[in-house]
Amino acid sequence: MELPQYLYLIGVLLTIDVIAMILVGFALKSAKKDRTQSTLPRRWSTRRIVKLVLGSAVCVLLLATLAYPLMRYYYLQRVANEPWRPVMAIGGHFSIEVPGRPEVSTTRQPSAFGFVEQHIVTLSRENALSFSATSTDVLSSEIANSDSMVFLKKCRDEMVHDNQFTLKHSCDVRQNGLVGIEFSCAQKVNGSMRFRCFYAKNRLYTLWVGPITADEKSAEAQHFFNSFKIE
């Protein structure tokens, strides 16, 4: 469970707890003592009800604080043990493997040459590498009078500029008969991003992994990139 979801759950539990304790407190305040079957005081004061509510809320917070490290450990173990699954982006005509259950979507994005379709496979994870693969239709006028490598490097430069990245490294790559570029960029926060881009059959394929804080050639990043295939 990610931290924002966990905090939301704690908020819901605290709200339920406070409401329940207030109801219990006022019920006890108005209850009359049954001298033969009950040992409850005749009436509860408002001050005592407030103590009950605050005490139960503190107990919920303490239990939540103790439980979060255990839930976080369980989450990270589950992430580490997720099997790699092949995913097909049918409209985007590509397949790729990710370590979990990704989101697959299609959107229409405006461009200088009209609307184009994007087919996206994304797997987001907290405190671990996230993965994304995108296929974007390229109109012929976008690449007119330039070869594919010139076009890819132009796309790289625009990506770096638009996201205010700092380009750290760039090189040409060959994979499954495709020629493309691979580059890594530093972000202002959260480490680096690693990209691999290809152009084929009037589509721009963009793969990225991040945030990377240590080993940019991690086994997970390599597995993700190397599993990419155009169908």
C-alpha cells in the first residue's frame, strides 16, 4: 500500500473511531444505572467523553504508526517478487514485459500537424522503478526531409527541454533489427530517468524507466528495454 493511500485509510478509521466514541460516550452519559446488573456510573460527564474520544484516537494512531513499517516491508517484498508479464499494446503494435500489472490506455494528443494517437503501457510503483512504453503515431510531415535518427534526436532534445531535464548521456542502439537512441537525464528531484526511443512504421516508440538513484544499468531496466518488440 502506498503512503497516500495509507494516510487516507488512517483518516477514515480515525473519523469512524471518533464518531463511534462520541455516540458511545453520550449513550453512557444518558444511561441510568441498573443497580442489579451494571457497574457503570450513573452518568458520564462531557469531560470524560472527551477523554474517551481522544484516548481511542491516540490508540488508533499508535497502532497505525506501528503497522506502517510492516505493511511497507510487505509491499516492497511483493514488488520484488512480482513476475514479469508480457503486455501487448494492440493499437500501438508493440509488446513489452513489466514486473506487475500495468495500466494500458489510448489517448489522442494534439500536435503541430493535427491529432495523433498514443498507446501507453505504464507500471507505477512506490520506492521502486516505474516503467512506461508509449507508441505515438507520426504524421509524414513531421519527419519530412530528415532521416529517422535526426528525427529521434530532435524528439530527445524536445523532451529534455520541455521537462527541464539535464542530458547526462546519449548513444545509438540496435535492437531486434531496429536502430534507435538511448539516453539518460537528470531530474531536479528524484534521481535520473533512462530512455530508449525508436522510429518505425510511422510510429515513435518511447520507453522510460525511473527514477534511477544508483545503478542506471540495473537488471530490471535492462530486462524492460530488451523485452520490447514491434509486432
